[in-house]
Amino acid sequence: MLILSSCSSDDDGNSPSNNLQQIAQIENDVESGTWRITNFNDSGQDETSDFAGYDFTFNSNGTLVATNGSNTQNGTWSVTDDDDSDDDSSSDDDDIDFNIFFPVPDTNDFEDLNDDWDIVSASSTKIELRDVSGGNGDIDLLTFEKN
């Protein structure tokens, strides 16, 4: 009985309701106002300038609009609970993905943003994301800041 009790308490470390609260907070934050990319580092290459002048609007219906006045890119976004059971990280943020998808050709700069990004940090004015490339292990970094 003691063993069973101690085993079950080990599963209480990551509360699904805590992730749901964090997801709701992140969604509320990004749906407020427009955002700009202040850092985009693609496998060690600074490509922030590719998105200079673009304002990003994260709509509550899951649509994502990036516009610089003359060009507009439409996509989708979501924040999801990544319940990958082999993730032993103690940080709850590692269990939440920030998903971005623009239906564009591979040659389009916006295709580089398409990913299920891990959230490094999130506040009402800044969200920092990172992704480890599946192919070669390179790390991509993406930062949005509120306008």
C-alpha cells in the first residue's frame, strides 16, 4: 500500500489544469493588439529583417494575419498542450506549444515560421519561442513583442 501511494504521488508534478490556465493566459495576451518580430534566428542565421515592418494579429478564431501595409500573409495559430510523456523537463512551459502555420511555398520567408514552437517565456508584451530542428538539431529562436 505504501508503494502504491508513493507511485501515484509522482504523477502529480504536471497539472493539466495548470497548463490549461497558462494556455488561456497566453491566448488572451497575444489576442490583444498587434505584434512584431524582434528576433528570428534560423539555425544561427539572423533573419529578423525578413519580417521588418510586418504587424502580426493573432485573432481569437485562430487566424493569423501579417501585414506591412502593401503585403498581407494569412495563416493560422494555436497554443496547445504538448502531452509528450517522455518530456522530463520540470518547466511547465516546455509542455505548451505555440503553433504557427502560413500556407505558402517553401521559398517564402513566412514558411520559416511554420512550426510547433516551444514557449521559452511569455508575458503580456513579449513571447519568446524556440524550436530544435528535427533534422540536424539546430536551434531556431523567434521573439514577438507587442507594438
